Amino acid sequence: MRHTGLQRKHYFRAIASNGMLTRLRRGALMLAISAFCGASSAGAEPTHGIAMHGAPALSADFAALPYARADAPKGGRIAFGAMGGFDSLNPFILKGRAPWDVRAHTVESLMERN
């Protein structure tokens, strides 16, 4: 059965108006959700930290992390050596030289196991 041009016109007009109602409903829903989210955070009191379960483990004025020595010697020097040179951090360019291991650290293969 073939549809005439007039039937197609009314069909597309109905779809367009239904799509407009859907957009209006979505907009009203998003507005309502954002109003409820904003209202719930308005009465929150500031804290020094958050914890997933219970109170935070460290107080607001802790001196050092539990796994670090507070009296550890300060200063020092560290040097990491690597052979070769580079002039770009982009391993996919045609001109220039990237560091030899930058691709291993920045681009993960989808075919490797974790």
C-alpha cells in the first residue's frame, strides 16, 4: 500500500510534535532533578575530609601520614638515566624522535591482557 504525500506529511508532523514533547519532558525532568540535588547539598556542613565508611582516619591537623617518618631527613637528589634523546613526546608523528618507551607508557594495546 502506497502512502500519498499528504499522509506522509501528517505522519512526519506527528513524529515531530511527539519528539518536541519528549524533549520538553526530558528538560522538565532534568530541571526537577537539578533542583533536588541543589537543595540536598545546601545544608551540608564543611568537613576536613571524607570517608567511605564512618569518620575519616586522620584528624584535621595531622602532622604526617601514618606510613611516612615525620623525622625523615630532608633534601637529597635523584637521577633517572636513559640512553638516547628525543625532541617530541608524540610517538605517532613522522618527523622528530620520541623517547623509546613513551608508547608503552601512554598508549595501551587493546589486545594485551591486564
